[in-house]
Amino acid sequence: MIDMTAHWGQLRRTAQPLLRLSGIGHGLLLIVLLGAALSGCAQLPVEQGRASVAERLDVDAAALANVDEVSDGPLDPALRAQLAQPLSADAAVALAWRNSPRVKAALAKLGLAAADWWQERRPRNPVISYAQLGNGEARERTLGLHWALTDLLLLPARRQVAEQDWRAATASVVGMLQDEATAVRRDYYHYQAAIQVAAMRAAVADAAQLSADLAERFHRAGNISELQLAREQANAIEARHEAAQAKGRRLAARMALAERLGLAGRSNRWSVPEQLPLPAALDLPVEALLQQAREQRQDLLAARLRLDSASARWRLTRRSGWLDELELELEREREGSERRDGIGLGLALPLFDQGQAASGRRQARQQIAQQRVTQIEQRIERQVRTRAAQLQTQAEIIDSYAQALLPARQRI
């Protein structure tokens, strides 16, 4: 925290000549300098943003990644202890949120949004000018203060828009972390499936090789033909190829998951349970899922907030487009012993530009934001209905395997 007493004293001593301009200038400059002193204590709301993200994800803020940490260093003891046990899907998500460079990059975007929020809530700094003409006793000196009043007039509206932008940025980061959690679970189950498929292909390859070895004995005994032996040997070769390919896919799936977890190149001492759990019974009320998605999808919330922000900016531009630059000017001129104080206003005349370009630009951004909301709403409709149907189909296939195909294979 800045020492306010010393800070204010230094500012007052620096601006003492300006404080004597006039009664109006004295009061105004006191306000300016006080605002400058108080602004020195203002901080960006990054930690508040992290807390908001953690609250929406229903986790402790300490469970989220520290963006200042580099993800290529050695693992800390707590993480090594966590990796000593097979990771569950939930543990994998928690590990990614704490350790993944993707998550750190998403959280770092809060810093950009916080900087934009902070900037939009403050007017531009006043400008102090000094000019000197001539030399000796005849020299003329002018000291002035120039302050853009347009910023002050529009500041309340800009602060409201900044709040909407900040909320949109926070929702966007939450959505990124939720998407990352979904990707972690997908890669997690993909790796589990690859482990089981590789084990199955290896067992099939071993069985095919045994069958080929047995066929060779039968062929030497004259019990099977050369063609039958060749078929068995070809089957064994194909089975070995498929086993090798499955092993490669298992490695690729492991590396993909390691990258998601932030462990690629850092540690290979981690594992997951090798058996995929059977799918739970499905109850997919599609309409209820659609309503839940519309209410809880953070990308849709962020798009709606950005639409509100774009609409507010467009309305503000339409109302104030003619007000380009309004500037307050305080000046003191001194020539020898003569002193003159003055105050004035400067206004840019809207002769050639009445804000049409700015208004059109913000209208276009508002239209883009509106279509973005519609696009996400339609995507949600497609994703929920399509994936619900896919899950239902897969559940029926699994049930058919368990109830009909496998028993039939066993009888054969």
C-alpha cells in the first residue's frame, strides 16, 4: 500500500503553482490530485476473478493453477504422492486444473480482462503544459492544465459496460475450464479403452501364434494341407500387426492424456485403472437437458453478456457521437510582474464527422454478438440431441453384446 500522506504531499508540492490559478481551478485541481493519489492504491481484480471462477466450478481457489508457475519443472512431492495411485477421472480433471498449461493460459486471460476493466473505469490523465517566450524581463511564461471532460461525462456508462465485459470474461474462462475438463475425461476414457484393446489384441496375437504353431505340427504329420497351414500363419501375422498397432494407439492415447494433465515430458510414473467401468443406466430427458444447457452453459452466458455490452456501447455512441472532445483548459500567463489567469472550454466541432463511422462500427459489433448468441443456442440444440441419441444407441449396442452376442459366441 502506498504511503498516502507522503504521496499527497509530493503531489501538492509539485502542483503548487497550478493550485493558485483561480478559485475554480484550486478546487478542481484538488479533486484531480486526490483522484491521482487514490488511483495509486487501485489494484487489478485478478484474484477476485479467480475466486469467481472457482466458485462457479465448485472448487477451492487453491485448486486452480498458479499462472506464474512454469509447467516444465520437476514435480512437487505432493503431486508425486498423488501420482503414486491410479488416477480416477475426477482426479485427472483436478490434476489438469492445477497443472495444465492450457488451464494456466485460460486463467491468465483474467489478467487481460482485468486490465481492460480497470482502464475503462478511469478517465484519461490531465495534461500539464508549460511554455516560455522571450528572454530576460520581457519573457512570457504560460502554465496550463488541460483535462478531457468527455471522459468524465461518459465515465458512469463506461463503468457499467466494463462490468458487463468483466462478467463475460469470467464466464468465458469458466467455460474454457469446463471444456478442458470434458477433454480430460474424453482422453482419460480413450486411454482406458486403448489399454484394454491393446491387451485384447496381444491375447489374440498369442492365440493366433499358438494356432499357427499347432497347424505346423499338424502339417508335418500330414493332417492338414499346405493351404490350411498358410492360412493359419497369415492369421498369426495379421494378429501380430494388429497387436502392434493397438500398442501404438495405446501409447498415443497415453501421451495425449499426459499432455492434458501437464505431465508430458515431466513424469511417466502415473497410471489409470486398466478396466473400463460398465456404463450406468441411462435416463436422458432431452428437453430437460436442453433447458439445463441453456441455463448453465458458460459460453452461452459469456456470449449473452458480450451482446449486452455491445448493445450498451452502441447506444452510448448514438447518444454521444456528436460529443467528440470536450476539454477544460486552465491557464496562467505571466509577463514580468503582470499575471493573468484564465479558464476555458474546447469542443471539437462535428462538421465532417458526427460519429457515423463509430456508430456503424459498434452497430456491426452488436449484430455480430447477436448472431454469436444465436449460433451457440443452435449448437447447443444440435449437440444435446445428437449426443443423447448417440449415447442411447451405444447403450443398446452394449446391451445387445452382453445379452445376445457374447452368449452366442460362447455357445459356438
